[in-house]
Amino acid sequence: MTSWPKIKNRLGLILLFLSDIATLALIFYISVFIRINFLPKLSSSLPVFNQNLEIYWWIFIVWPIIMIYEDGYSKRFAFWDEMKFLTKSSFFALITIFAILFISKKGPDFSRTLILTMTAIAFPLFPIIRPFFKKILFALGLMKRKVLIAGSGPAAETALKSILNEPNLGYEIAGFIDDNPLQKEIGGIKTRKGLNQIERYIKKAGIHDVIVAKPELKRDEIARLINHIQHKAENTLYLPDIKGIAVSGTELKYFFQEQALVLEIKNNLAQPLNYISKRLIDYISAIFISLILFIPMIAIIIKIKLTSKGPAIYTQKRIGKNGKLFLCYKFRSMYQDSEERLKNILATNPEAKKEWETYWKLKDDPRITETGKFLRKTSLDELPQLLNILKGQMSLIGPRPYLPREWKFIKEESPIIHALPPGITGLWQVSGRNNQDYNYRITMDSWYVKNWDLWLDIMILFKTVGVVIKRDGAC
């Protein structure tokens, strides 16, 4: 007999599917409105749109089939993985629709402009509507998956934090179970005793998935535990005792004869086309942003010159790709005698010294001018680094541009971090910015390079916009 939690999960999936169809219909009618009322004004060569809308019915079959093929209703996505899924689905739907029109020779009977407009609108609209509707379903208790964590140590805590940090997955922690629990509660959730009773807990609580987080077990013991759970729960997730390696694009390979599993860890930087694409995006973006913000940048230069002595643009040596030094450009946000001021602060203020040694920054930094505070809050002080991009020294997205004096702290990670040019923004900036300690920033930069791909850059770019708007952690 199907349990009530599983019924609610399936009901939620049906409603999610119907919401996707409704979103597609909304996109279609918005596109029709734009095609009829706006596009003819931009191009007089477009013919009058007077087609019967009913002939487009098959698009509402093709598009969802693509989403089903891309595992849109069988997999649980973290937020940014869902954005990637929706982007890919919209792109592949466009290709499939045009392929059908070409093969059937029906192209002249349909408005290709309308279909292109649909795709253009789907790119931003689907990623807004789908996660929002999923939140509603989760709030109603639908489409939730109850998870039981096998373990009670640090690995189990890691599993809990990972799930709590990804609410888009829709996982609900039902509890922890272990033979000899190290803690009675983890994060306020009860730990039960007896792994041999796990089958009873799965049935009683309507558990969908079990996460095995017991790295302390021997290899054979882990295999027995996973094999025991596999046919009791819908899914069994194993949390291996390994950190610090690349995970993006990593694939699982297996050899039947030896019953061996292998992790294939790809080096995306070894693909010349990937790196060329990144640099091409950098140059095009730098030129475009420079043209758009040319007048505001001139206004900033004038403002800096009028409010404090010294040059408007400040240059400083930084560590670049392959560890080479370069001159990094910034709008000056500090007084000219900032170094002397810093020495005095650290010599006379123990709390400020401790803060500096932890973060290498001061929240209430007296060295910063009033104009500089505004520039840093809005990240406008970074704009001159567009010139560094055009000179090939920096990237739009990348690791931090470290100072030479920081070399002793990063030299072990330098071969990884400096495999890419430093960026105006990066993973370190959207992961708490100055609220994170120094070692965490180095870890983030190393993780970024190990896992680099173009989608990660897109994700960071969108998150940077959100961080700047909220002024999260800026100084």
C-alpha cells in the first residue's frame, strides 16, 4: 500500500508538471502579444501575423517532453542546477522545434520569429516561476522527500547542513540513526539507536531517501549497509569521506568484471575552446560595460578629485595568472597616507589588529574616504579593472587578485588558484564577501578553479548582481 508521504510527493510532481504547462502557455501568449504589437514596429519587413494559434498545439507536447528527457521530474535539483536544467531545456526545445519544422517542410506555415521570442522569454521567466511554485508546493507539504541520515558524527552534520543550505531540493530531515549515537540530537533533530532497525523506521515514517554518512565504517561494512538499505528506500545516497576535489562535471564510471567504481574528474581548463570562450566573453563584456558606463566613470573621477587629494585611479601590484605580477587598477577609495594610518591603528587598537589578522580588512576603516565608502558599497571602485581585462591580465569572473605580501599564505594553493586570471568578482565575493575569514576565501578560490566551467561563471555573475544590490558584506 502506498504511504501518504509518497502520495503527496506524486501529487506535487503532477502539480509541478501542470504549472510548467501553464508557464509555457503564459510564455506563448506573451510572445504572441509581442509579435503582433511590438516587433512589426521594430522591423517593417515582418509580415502581418494573422495565423490561427491552434496550429501551435504540438509545441506544448515537444517542450515538456524535452523537460522530461532532461530529468526535470525525476531528479532533485539544487537551485543553480535547476537554473541550468531550465536553460538547457529551453535551448534544446528550440532546436527540436526548428528540426521538426525543417524535416516536415512546414517552416513557412509557422512564425519562426514567434518561436524565437518564446525561447528568449523562457530563459528568464521559467527560472523565476518554477522555483517560486516549488516553494509553494513545499509550503503545502507536497513534493517533499523525507530523508533519514545514517550516522551521528561530523559527516552526518555535514549532510544536514548541505540539505538545509539547498531548500530547492525539497528534502525534509526525518531524523538520524546510528548504532552508538555520538549525539542525542543534531541541529535539534533526534538521533535514534539501532541501524538494524532502519527498515522499520523507513516504513513507519514514510522515508523516501537514506543518506549514509558513516565514514568511520570499514569498506565491507559500508557496502553491507548500503546493500541492506538499497531495496528498502527509494534512493540511497552515500556521503564519501573525501573533500577538496573537483565535483562539477565529475562522472561515475564502473567496471563490471572487477566490480570497481571510478570517479572521472575532468579538467575543463585543458579544453582550449572552453578557455577561449571565457576570454572572448571577458573582452566583449569589458568593451560593452566600458561604453555603457563611460560617462559615470568620468563623473566618479571628478568626484574623487574634488573630495580628496591624490590620483583618481590607484594602481597596486597584484598576483596574476601563473603567479606573474601585474598592476591592478582601482578608483582610489582611501586617503593618500592610508598605510601610515593602518600602522597607527594596528599599533594602538588590539581589537582592530585581531580583526585585520583574521579578515585582512577592517569594517570601520578610517583610511577610507566618504566617496570611497560609497564606491566600495556599490563595488564601483572595481570598474577600472575593465582595463586589466582588456590587457589580458584579469577576467570578469575569477579568483581574488592577491597582493604580493599574501604570497606566504597562498603559495601552497597558488598552482591551482593562479591557473586562471584573477577576477573582478568571484566565488569568494558571493559567498559572504568580507564576512568570511581569510582561509575560507582561499578555499573558495581553489574550489572555483577546480570546478570551473562557463555555467559556474554565469551563476557567479547572477549572484554578484544580487550581492551588490543587497550590499551584502561590502566594506
